[in-house]
Amino acid sequence: MAIQTTLIILKPDAVQRGLMGRIISRFEEKGLTVVGAKMMLITKELAGRHYAVHAGRPFYDGLVKFMTSAPVLVLAVRGHEAISVCRTLMGETNAVKTLPGSIRGDFSCSRSFNLVHGSDGEETAASEVALFFKKEELLDYTRVTDAWAWDTSSGKPE
Ligand code: IDP
Ligand code: MG
């Protein structure tokens, strides 16, 4: 169990549909902290590096086109078990099938325009955060509510 930092991208559909605030609130309300944030237009080159694992898949060209088509909001999100907590908050990739209660389940009904990206493991989180943020762009701070967001009485977060 650990404090982790993960990369979240509010995709072009989230920005265009005016859902940035509501999606950020989901992460904040869960007890996670935004430690980095920037709006940007992702270049084709950056999209290719970020989604290299999907190169050659049938949906790859459409995915790169989508992700480079309009501004995104890139976030570094930190907290107890942040990687899996964020994936659960996001819901499954195919928003048509995923349950209401998740970000994708509540706000999307598309398999490709599914509003958010979130790192899927410790290694990808580290490399994706480094791909989008310089070290000095990540703020190392605690929120006053952290003491009540998880239990540290045993010496490790629970
Ligand atoms: P994830 O975003 O839930 O981790 P991945 O499998 O890593 O899902 O796929 C990356 C992104 O590619 C998805 O979020 C979605 O936007 C798009 N995508 C994945 N599978 C499909 C598909 O079968 N058709 C169209 N787009 C897809
Ligand atoms: Mg993925």
C-alpha cells in the first residue's frame, strides 16, 4: 500500500463538453490531490509515444487523431493507491457497457470518446507522468484534509 502519483488526461471530448470541473471533482472528492495540471494540444509525436503500446491496433489511427484534435487537460494525481483508485473511478474502457457511478459510466456512451485516460500500473504511471510533466511542474504538498482521507495510525496508509 503506497502513496502513488498517476497520469490522468481529460481528453478532448471532456474539454469540449464542458466536463472538466465535474471530472476533476470526482478525483478530489475521492480524497486524491491534483499535484500537476496543464492544458495542451497534444502533438502527433507525443500521442504516438503515449499510446505506443497500441500502435498497429485497428483503433490506433483514430485514437491519435482524436487525442490531437483539440485541447486536453493533463493532470498528475496523487494519493493512497492512486493508480487503481483512479482506474476504478474512470470505469471500463467501453463506456457503453460500464456502470453508472464511474466517470465514463455517468458521462459517456462511447468506446473511443470515453473522456479520460488513466495510467494502468506503476511502471506506466512513472513513465507517463515523466512524459507529460517536468519534475519542477509537480508540486509536493499535502492538503489539510489528507489526515482524514486515509488512516496512517499503523505507520503506513490504510
Ligand atoms: P483505457 O483508456 O481504458 O486504458 P486502452 O485499452 O488503453 O483503454 O485504450 C486506449 C484508448 O483507445 C481508450 O481509452 C479508447 O479511447 C481507445 N480505444 C480502446 N479500444 C478501442 C476500440 O475497440 N475502439 C475504439 N477505440 C478504442
Ligand atoms: Mg490504457
